Amino acid sequence: MIIGLFNHWVVIILMMIGLYIVIAHGNLIKKLVGLTIFQTSVFIFYISIAKVDGGTAPILADGITQYSNPLPHVLILTAIVVGIATTALGLSLVVRIKETYKSIEEEEIQQQDNEEQLTKHKTEDSA
Amino acid sequence: MITHLPILQVITPLMAAPICLLLNRSQLVWMFSLLASGLAFLISILLLQQVMISGVISYELGGWQAPWGIEYRIDKLNAFLLLIISGISTVVLVAAQTSIEKEIPKDKYTYFYVLYLLSLTGMLGIVATGDAFNVFVFLEISSLSAYALIAMGQKRQALWASYQYLIMGTIGATFILIGIGLMYQMTGTLNMADLSQRLPEVAQTRTVFVSFVFVIVGVCLKLAMFPLHLWLPNAYAYAPSIVTAFFAATATKVAVYLLIRFTFSVFGLSFSFTTIPLQTLFMALGLIGIFIASATAIYQKNVKHIFAYSSIAQIGYMIVGFSLSTVTGLTATLLHMFNHALMKGAIFLALAAVIYRVGNVELNHFRGLGRQMPLTMAAIVIGGLSLIGVPLTVGFVSKWYLLTALVEQGWWPIAVLILLGSMLAVVYVWRIVEVAYFKAPLDENIKVKEAPVSFLIPIWTLVIANIYFGIDTRLSVQVAKGAAQSLFGVSP
């Protein structure tokens, strides 16, 4: 049971590590790292379920009848591309956040936003 | 040509996006985007007509037979959603060129339209496709362009809102991906119609159960259902106004569509509502969402925030209708999707006009605008009345159906709660009316004039639609009811 579902255990552990980083860390880059680990765990899940016991690579050849399932691999290629796009977009957002907030720590950004809101409302009330 | 409509629906904006990059002259790009979106709208009308007459359309992509190839499947529900999305997109685009003048740097105009069209493509694709994995791909197309569009907002908070949305949205989409993977593992198919036939055989397994939960949680993240709504208010408030108008009217509807499609069609009604207590759960979350979001809306100082929270509350109504799992309840949800798109489209476009003239949408800057921008403010008031559910507006129609559905099941207390929730909407709409009509304008806003015609035309198109569909409900009710009945397998 435990050995037979080895791939699932790897996937679940990776997934939890990824999600934990996203939730627990305040550094925006670390959050993206966590997100990437989380996505990668899903990629591994798709790839590992495609393996057929005793099957070879899905290439037509004489004398071979048992193939691994190529479809999940193709699907996950698409998802990998999507993952790259997400990471790239996320990183470029972090660059721009760093430019305007001078920080990539969640707490400091929130604090700056709150302070800005407070001063704005103060000037409004006095006006 | 007519047989290829389902793919043309998606591919028109998709192909138009790169062409925009080649044109690269802002006025020209705007006209071209408008043309592409208008074409998509025309196609959706043709599709709806065809579906109403001859039933479900199935289109095999590249001639590969389903379930091996990708199938585009248009039934009444899909056609209805396609109509809402492409219609709102077209109307909103009319005002786009004027609005982004004040909000986006000139060198980014072309990219704005490219992203807008890609986002439109994503949403249309999610709705048109009959393939579960295709849903994920289109979901990411629309989401990725949405993150970039939101980050284009003027204030630096837009970047932070976009980043938060990116994290939450990606987790949501990946959850859906896990769910689809588990489904594939159990059935070996990705075609939705095929899945719905094969899943019952393995319905008792834990894998299918887990896949269901992953899909539901993922969709609810995208849906901004309470308590997974935290990304929405800032994303809507800081995005460029045109983007807010487009997304507020369409994006969450697409997620509601996915929820309905997965629970009713793919997993099947009996599975969805018996394996986990979906009815109690969604009913409770929907109601809590209505009250908490409406109450939060009352205390906001930024008008865009007020209506963003109100959007979360309106999603609550859709969820309550959905959770009833009766034909009338689902009809109410579908009607509310259509109606909410009309009201929020009108309101957020009017807010875009206010930003164009006043420069921001802080509540205290609304002082005296009732006299300075009478037509724009009147649009917000009618939209607000529609949100409350006053008779002769579309809001009344969907609330009426929702109450009928609740009373049908004998759930009087819930019906009373729904009415109380609408009272909260009165409060936050009144706050805006009070400031706009009964206070003297701020000194800096003395010279503010009525919004330009390029705003008034789309705003009032939507406002008139708000009233028209509130009086003549034949079209919307007929389609929504037909869609709901076919989801329940009742022949109309």
C-alpha cells in the first residue's frame, strides 16, 4: 500500500512543502518559489500516473506491445508552459513592486499601504 | 461557415490579439478590437439562435472524433454565457479608448487591447469547450492576462493587488488541475460528456471524491465565494476602470458557470449533492457572504470598493440559488448572472466616467456630482436600484425567482434573510446618493462637467438594458429556464 503508492507520497509531500511556503513566508520571491514547487508536484503527479508497469516509451517499434501512456505527458507540457508564464509574470510584478515600494516583504508593503490610507483620511477629515 | 461557429467564437479574439500588435496605432487598435469583440458578439447571437432551435451543437476540433479529440459543445447554458461575455465586452470596449487616456501611459495602449482580447478569448474558451483539460488552459489564458491588466492600474496598490490575485488564482487553477488529473486517472478520459458517463461507475471510490473536492475548492477560489474572496476587492478597486467593468460583469460569471458545469454535468447532480453536504454548506456560505460583504461595503470610503464588496454579496445570491438544486433555483442563479452583468457593467462604466472627470472615486469626491454629471449619476442610481431589486429593474426579476424558488421548498426563513440582505444594499447605495445629490461639491471639483458621449452611450445602453430586461423578461427567462431544465435532464 505504502510502497505501491510511492509516487503519490512524493507528490503530497512536495505539494505540502509548496503550499506551506506560500502561506508562511512573507518574502514575495519565496512565495513564488513555493508556488512553483506546488505546481511542480502536480506535474510529477500527472507524469507518474502515466507510467504503465513494464511499458516502454511510447514509440512504435517491432516486438513491443506495452507502452506508457503519452497523453498525460503532453497535457503536462502545456501546464509547464503555463507555469513558466505564471512565474515570469509573478517575478516581473515583484520587480515593479520593489521599484515602487522599495521592499519585497509582505508586512512592509501592507504597512506602507495602511499608512498611506491613514494619512489620506486624516487630510480628508481635516479638510 | 455556419458549422464552424463554435470555434470561430473563440478564435476571432484570439487571432485579433496578435494582429493588434502589428497595427500598433492606438486609434486603429481600438477600432480593430471593437470589431473583433463585436464579431464575437454576433457569433454568440447566431449560436444562441441555433441552439434554441435545434438543440446542442457539438463541434470536433480538427475533425478528431470525441472523446479522443477536443470537442466544443454548445448547449443553452454555454450559449447564454457566451452571449453575456461577448456582449458586455463589446459594450465596455466602446468606452475603452477615452477611459484609458487618463489611466494608462500612451506606449501601453496596444498591450492593453492585446491583453483585453486574450482575456476575452480565455473566458469564451472556458465556456465553449467540452474538454476538461481545455478548461484549465483557457482558465490560465484569461487569468494570466487578467493579472497583467490589473497591474496596469495607476496606483502602486494595483501591483500588490495583482500579485495577491496571481498567488490565489494560481493555487485555484492548480487545484482544478489536480482534480482533472484524478478524474483522468479513474476514467481515462477528459471529455466532459464522456466523463459524466464514466464517473458513475467509479463514483464510490475515494479518488473521485477527492477530485470533486479539489475541483470545487479551486472553482470557488476563482469565484471569490466567501470566505475565498480576499483577492477580489483590491483587484477590482485598483485595476484600470475599463478592466474593472469588464471583469466585474463577466469573470465571476465564468467561474459560476464552471461550478454549475462540474457539479451538474460532469459529476452529476446526485453525486455532487450527496457525497458532501453541498446544499447546507453553500447555502450557509452564500448567506454569510451576502451579509458580511454587504456590511463591509457600507463602511468603504472608495466607491469602487463599495461595489467590489457588493459583487461578492451578489455572488452569494447566485450561490444560494445554486445550492437549492431545483430547476427554479438554478433559473434564478442563471438569471442573476445575466442581470448582475448588466448592472455591474453599467455601474463600473459610470465609475470609469467619474474617474475620467474627477480623477478618483473616493466617496467625498462624489459631493455634488448629481448636478454636475447628472446622466452618469442617474446611471449609478438606476444600477443601484437594480442591485437592491426594485421592481421594473432586472434585479427584481432574479430576486423574485430566487424567492419563489426558496418558498417552493418551504424555506421561509432563508427568504426573509435574502430580503434583509437586500436592505443592506439600500444602505450602501443610499450613502452614494446622499453624497452625490445633497452635498455641495468640493472646491477642486467645481469645474467638473458631464462625461463625454463615448462614455454615455455604452453606460446608457446597459442602463436601458437593465430596465428593458426588467420589464420584458421573455428572452432572459426563456433561455435561463431552458438551460436549467436541460441541466436537470427535464425536457422543456
